[in-house]
Amino acid sequence: MTCREPLLDIALLAVERARAAGATDSECTVAEGEEFSVDVRLREVENLKDAGSRGAGIRVLIGQCAGSSYTSDLSREGIEKMVQAAVDLAKITSEDPHAGMPAPEELGALSGDLALFDEAIARMEPEFKIAQARQAEEAALAFDPRIENSEGASFDSYLGQRAFANSRGFAGGYRTSSCGLSVTPIAKHNGSMERDYWHSAARAAARIESPEEVGRRAAQRALRRLNPRKPPTQKVPVIFEPRTARALLDDLFSAFSGAAIYRHASFLDGKLGERVASEALTIVDDGALPGLFGSSPFDDEGVPSRRTTVIDHGVLTSYLNNCYTARRLRQATTGNASRALSGNASVGPGNFFIAAGVSTPGEILAGVPNGLYVTQLIGTSADTVTGDYSSGACGLWIENGELAYPVSEITVAGNLKQMLMDIEQVGSDLEFRSSVAAPTLRIREMTVSGQ
């Protein structure tokens, strides 16, 4: 789905005005969006937000000196002021020998519909969204008498469009949509009070779970945390459920970024072609998968989105690059340029995920005689330079291959380098609830600090 032509016209105008003002190269992003969110607690609306935003940003080059600026004034006068501000800045900045735009042959966009926009979300009325949040909370409260309170439920939606043009002949745009539903119930029993949540989100309305399902799963998660224990400190196998495995992978992303590699700020620096993980592990970045949060027809430099295998059965096969980091490393861009409205592009994920394995979560659990099943990570510290990893955690203790009792006030610790090598099993339960996704993971051994 393409964006509205006026946004493309604005981007093209900015590029033309930059050329006339003396820029040797330029690129412009124009975006607008509509955001809705409602928070309901104990059946009453607590917060409601219905807002729109629009703006444009430009980056210009005079030789290899860069300048950027942005504006929310999309009139011709506003665009001309934005362009001039960027050109003036480029005239006083230092030259960067690696600065530049993608080569013409690198530019382009994926064809076909990536299913990024759903008209059903655009047609949703506020009353319907409020009702969804109320129904999710009601389902959680009604699930069990021990669900005595709630931190609330929320429904949010977003409609957006983005246009991009540069001085090398690229112009394109696309529309996006998304919606999400979550609820956080509170369970009480025998003096114990615990909370947990469940969340469902998708680009299409038909793909989010029903309010009843969201409420039920949230209630179940809160109930199973009641009356937790604090186990003794020990080294045991650790299983990360998909939600916490996703958080672990998110912490790892910067280690694969070309920006960290050329700064020698990653424990994966210099490891291309080497085994850095268990053979069970394959990590992929793919911005071309239809209907997912990290998908787009092109990245934020106008380079087509694509699939890049980062780790292939334990072997590091690629870093992730935009055009700048690619030049620094003498490699090729992987189509991972990401930026706000203005400024230089950073390296960001498309759909960054651990490929699904063959074991079901039940099979993984059954193979652990004594260990930890992690359901929440708190205050994580992940150093992608040294690999040191530590996080507060909550979860369930495993005895004889079964979930035995809840645990809390513990810390899990290890080193990312060893943790990657120690991944023994990867689950078959991969689901995309954001642009980063992972299935259940079993790590051979980590230190669990408790009593």
C-alpha cells in the first residue's frame, strides 16, 4: 500500500530545493500518523489519547559534510526553511570520508503487497476499542476468585504513512497500521499478591487474540506466580519462555550491528565465519516477511528490504549494516538503515528472530530434572562488549521435567558468549508479537542467585 501522493510531493520538493541551495546529495523523509490508546481500570476509563503527528526531515551532503534538519510545518515555506537550515549546517561540519548515499544500483523497493495496512483498523470506532479493553479486563477478573484486582487493560491502534525521496532518483512510500490489546490482573491468596500480564498485537485486526483469550492468559500467568519461593544459589539449566527469550535476543541485537563492529565494541568483532553459538541456533533478520512489524518495502535509505542470516547453525555469517557502516567495514549494506525524521541513519532490525526449532515447549521442559523456567526479566544488564549478562528474574522452578512452584527475587547471570554456545534446544513455538521474536530456549547452565 502506497502513501498519499502529497507526502511524496513534499519529499521531492525538499530534495529539489536542497539541490538548488547547493547540496550535492540529499534525502528526505516525510511521515504522518494517527495514534489512539485507551487505559481501562476496574471497568472505568482512566486515560484516553487520540492524537496525530506529521513532520519532515532532511539530510544533505555538501561533498562529504553532512547536515540535517526537521520540521512539522509542511507548507512550502516550512520545507524551504528546513532545507536551508540543513544546508547551513553542512557548510560548517567536518568532513566524514565515509559519508554518502547508497549507490544508484543499491536503491529500490520490494514489489507486491507486504500486508502492512489493514482497513479494518482504520474503520474501528473509539467505542469499540474501549469495549475491547473492558472485555479483556472483565475476562481476567472473572477467571478465578483469586483475581481480586487489576492494574488495568489497554487497547491501542496506529495508522501511519511514510514517504522517502533522495537526489539519486529514488522516491517511494507506504502505509502501516497496527493494534494491540493487553491486561494486567492482580492475584491474591494467603497473603501473597502477584501480578502478570498478557499482550497481543498485530498489523491486522483479525490477527490479535480475542479479549477473552488475552484476559484468560493474563489471569493464568498471575495465578501461577502466587506464593513464590526463593531457591538457593546454584548453577542449573535455564529455560527462557518466548517472552523472555525475545528480551534476551533484543539485548543481543547491538552485538551484530555494524556500528558496534567498526567501533570494536562487540564481542563478535572479527568473528565472521567462526562458530560463535550452538549448532541449534540460527538467527535471521528479514524485513520482507508480509504482515509483520519489522517489514517494509525499503529501508530508511531507500535500499530494498531483504533476508539476512546472521548466525547459521552456530556460525556467524553476517553483520547488519546500513550504507555508512558498510563503507566503514568494506562490506555491503544489508538494508538495515533506520532513522527518525532527521539525522544520520542508525542500524535497526527488520524482523529479527531466532529460527524455530523442532522441540515443543513440553519436550524441552521434560528434559530438565532441576532448573529454572524464566517468565520475567527485571533490570537486565547485558554488556555486548565483554558479554557479561545479569538480570533480576521471576519464574517457575522445574523439578523432574515439570513446573513445580513459582520463584522470585532471584538473579540469573552468565556470559553471552558462553550462553550462545550453551543453547541446547530451540522451541518450535516462534510467534511474532513485535519486530524481535524468539521461541523457547534452553541454556545448558547459568548461575541462579537466590538464598
